[in-house]
Amino acid sequence: MSDYLQAVAAVFRGDGVLAQTTPQFKPRTGQTDMALAVAETISSGGELVVEAGTGVGKTYAYLVPVLLSGQRALVSTATKALQDQLFSRDIPKLVEVLKLPVRVALLKGRSSYLCTLRLSHARQSHDASLRIHAHALSKIETWSQSTRTGDLSELSGLDDRSPVIPLVTSTRDNCLGSPCPNFKSCHVNLARKEAMSADVVVINHHLFFADLNVRETGMAELLPSVQSVVFDEAHQLNEIGINFLGQHLSTSQLLELTRDILGAGVQWARGLVDWTLICSVLEKSIRDLRLTAQDARAGTRLRWADPVPDGIETANWLTATAQLQVALNAAQAALDTVSEMAPDFVRLHERVNLQLKAISLFQEPCAEGSVRWVEVGTQMRLVESPLDISLAVQTHMLNRNSQSPEARVDAPSEHNVSSSGQQRSWVFTSATLGEDDQMKWFAEPCGLSHARKLRVASPFDYQGMSAIYVPKGMPKPNDFSHTQAVAHFVEKSARQLGGRTLVLTTTLNAMRNIGESLTSALAQSGELEVLVQGQGSKRRLMERFREGNLQGGLGCVLVASASFWEGFDVPGDALQLVVIDKLPFPPPNDPLVEARSQRLECMGKSSFSDYSLPEAAVALKQGAGRLIRSETDRGMLVVCDPRLTGMAYGRRLMACLPPMRKIETESDYEETLLNLTKTSTTNSTF
């Protein structure tokens, strides 16, 4: 074993530096095994995929070898929250403990940084709608005088969903670049410069893939000098990646462009062009495009295999797109006449041209290996997306020959080198990467079938700490009475447990119905507080739920969907019951799901066995992972879907879950629930 590997192993020993400086640290074989695998990959280069169960301590398992290697490294996460945690807590702690002279930088996307030019424009604007944001703008303006980084996460009380954020941040579209009068003091550029001089840079997956697509986030300059790259929360890579590697056109983006044209025209070239007329015609054409799908339910994706999306009248669609092109051409001609008056007009001209190109692209046949659809909501999004990121990973990240799967696997890895000439290492890790040892669910769509694989089991005693129950007599999932039956079951259990319950649903409709039922039964009577996703920011809902019934408050029931299936961490007694309404199979009528399924069927594979089941297995595992987060946790997982025990494939899904004790009868469930109630106030055994 090399000196480097020995140094890594020593950190995790019972007499190592972590044990000496961190009171809660305990040596874990799995953590050491993962750390050594990461260290070996850093030493030799190549790709490593690691699934590390809850409680392994994967963050330290990859950070220690990265920091001790002395190599320049990039660490990417799926969320800005974990990004901040790594930069502010985990890395500084290890740098101090290991006594290393390491420079660390944090780099986020544009929407995270204050744009001082946009702030001044918002303050000077005469738009009446900005008056409702006057207080928030004043608060941001005061903070802007003292902030060094311009990172809006520093500003307490600013909701992630605040409508003020787009007013004071830039996008790739509206950034003026070097002609900007505030270019030298630009927070985005300063963050990029700091990243270029750092030893370890913490980024997020969105930023990474945005750069693969547009080469604009700073990664293009940074990545060549990096020798090690780690992707934490890697299970999200494929879905995040396809969002950035495809083509998009949205009505909200077009409306923002319209507002910017009007603002710049009135400010810099008033009277030279009838900007109000130009922009009103453009705005009407955008809204007419959205109205072509007015009969579609919000939140749906319309198939788009033919020239016109499903469910939209052909004549309406063709007329709306033609009118939009005419309006954009008129705006472009107007901007041509004033292009030399201000840098704003040059950039606006470029933006109009990009939108015209996007419309033309969507009038051509869909690219091979991609799928196209229209998303309908408060806005309309036209999307063309690759089915996965495998080609992008192989060609743009690993620099391998992409002519065939065989060529990709056998291509010489020495092509994948940093600017220093050293072979680059790539580490991909998460608590959930698939149901089999080869982690095909993650590896195949990410082009990593050839990578070294390692699965590290959780050190938790799930048999002693947790149990799983499938309620008897529950209606079939497609029965209209199923949702109400789930709500009744949760009501009874949460009342006995005093809250401490998380309900995860597979659809927003079920979430709303269950939330309304529980609010009526439990919240209006003052027994428990019922929280429903959408009532506030995710951060605020998590904070309230974690408080539980501390300080004499009410116990909590949280009903949620989508993002709450992962990234929701509630150790301790505040969460002791997780209820999942249905097995989380991908929606069969989703265009992306359909296209992926059809591709598998054409390859002679089973779309259900090779796609739908693995997708459900990973999602179910993610949801179940909300329950046990620390060695002292106790709790139950309830899956209100009889298919888990009644169908043959249920055994495959059950096998992917932690080895929880199985509860067979309602009486045993009630007894277990009673024991949980006791453990919340005593040291009784669960």
C-alpha cells in the first residue's frame, strides 16, 4: 500500500485524527473501504461508481482522499443546500483537522449572485408592478453594500422562489458581458476568478451540465486544470443532464425578452422606434402560442412526434408560430436601427436571433436519439431532449471514442488527462444508484458501464431499528377510493403517534387530496399541524417539521411529493412514520418515459422489467431512506400498495429496500406503533 493510501486509511482508524478530534466519530469498515477505493481511483485515474448506504459517512469518505491527494479537485452536488454545507462546514472542518494549506472556492450559477446593474435598473424602473417588491429591493440594496461574494444565500429571509430574484440576477441571455459598466466588480466573474485560483472548487450539477451545453459558466476554463472530479448525489445526474443538453424554448423566456426590449428601448432610444407597439405585438404572439394548449391540464407533457404536438389544433399551432416569427423579426429589425446606441441593444439583437433559431429548430424533424414534447403550465415550454446523457459523458467528459458501445468501453483512458498531463479521476457516489451490484440503473444511461463499481452497505441495524408494513385490505392503486383510504389510514396512525409522520405521494393530485382530508380531520380540530408541500418553501416546511412538538407545539404531519422523496433529512423522534401511497412507477404516458421504453423494446428488452421496475425500485429506496437517518432513529415504513406483496415483481422491489423487520398483521402494526409512541418519551426498546 502506497504512503498516500496508508495516510487515507490512518485518518479513519480508531486512533486516527478523526477519532481524536470528532466526538461523534466511530470507525466504520464501509467508510474506510470507500475512502480507499476513492484514493486508488485518484492515484490511477479512471472512473469509480460508489453506492454508499445511509450512515456510511460518504462525504468524509471522498473528501479525505481528495484533500490528502494534493491534486486540484472539483466537487459537484445536486443541490445548492449541500453545496453550501460542503463549503461552509465539511471541508473547513477537515482542512482544520488534517492541517492542510488548501484553498477552497464555491461556484454557483448566475441566478445565485446579485447583479448590481440589474439591481440599479430595477430601482430606477417606473414599472408599477415593482412597487410591491420595494421592501425586498431595499433590503437587497442595503446588503449589496457589504457583501463580498454577492451570493444571495447570505441574505436571510429571502425565499428561493421570490419573484424579486430574477429582477436582481442576470441570465446568460441578458448579461452584457465585458461591455457592462459593472463588469470589473461583477460577482459572477469574481467568483469564477476565485475558483480558478483554488485547490478545491465546490459546484453543482446544473452548473456543470450548463457548461457542457453552452460553455459559459466558467467550467470550460476550470475543468482542464482539474485532476479529480467527484459527483455527490450522482443519482440525479442523468435527469439534470438531459435538461441542459437538449433544446428549449419557453414563453416565460420570450416574455422576459419582450420586457427587456421595451425597457432598453424606452431608456436608450425613446422616440426613435415605437417600442410599445413592437413589444405589444410580440407579447400578444407569445400569449397566443400559450393559448394553443389552453385545454391541456397544467403540469402535463404533450407528445410531439408529428409536426404539431398532440392535443393542439394544427391551424392554431401553425398560425401562432408563424405570428411569433413575424413579431420577432420585427423586433430584430427595430433593434438593428439602434444597435450602436448602447451595448444592451447588441445583446438583445443576439437574444432575438437565438429565439428565431430555436423556433426554426422546432419546425424541423426531431433529432435522432432524442424526444420532443411541450410542457404546459403557467408557461409553455418546447423541449427536445436526448434520452440520456451517455453520449455527452463519453465524448465531453471522458473524451472517449463514441462510435459504438464497444469503442467507448475499450478506448484508451490516457486521452482523459488534465492540463498537467495526469490521468483524470472521476468519482460518482450516492446512497441510491440501482438495485443490482452493477448499478445498471445509473451506470448505463450515464455511459459508465465500464467503470469500477463498489457498493457499501449501511452500518445501521435496520431489523432492530425499523419495520415495514403493507396494510391489509387497501384498495387497488387505480381505485378511486384508494387516496381516501390512505388519508384515513394516516389520520388514525398520526393521531396515535402525535404527528411525526411524513406522507410521500406519487402524484400532486393525491398530495392535494390527502392533504385536504388530513387538514379537515386533524388540523381544524387543533390536534396536529398538517403541512402540505406548496404552503411555503421547502426549507421552511422542513424546519417546521423538524421542530415537531418541541416547546409545547403541535406534532406535525407533512404531505409531500416530488422533491421530498429525497434530500429531506430528519434524524431523531420528529419523524417516526413514513407512508408511501403507491409504488412509484414512472408515468407511462410521459413522452420521455414512452421514448425510453420504445427504445428498449426495439432492442429486444422489456420496458417494464428493464426500465419501469428499476425506476420504481430506486424511487422507493429513496423514499424509504427518509426514515432512518441516524443510529438512534426508530421508525416504520408503510407502503399502501397491495402490489408490493401481491405481485411477483413485489419481491424484487422489496429486495431493494433496507432489511427492515416485516409486519404482517394489523394488530402487530398497532402494537409497533404503540412502542414507537413510547420510544419518543422513554428508552423503551422498539
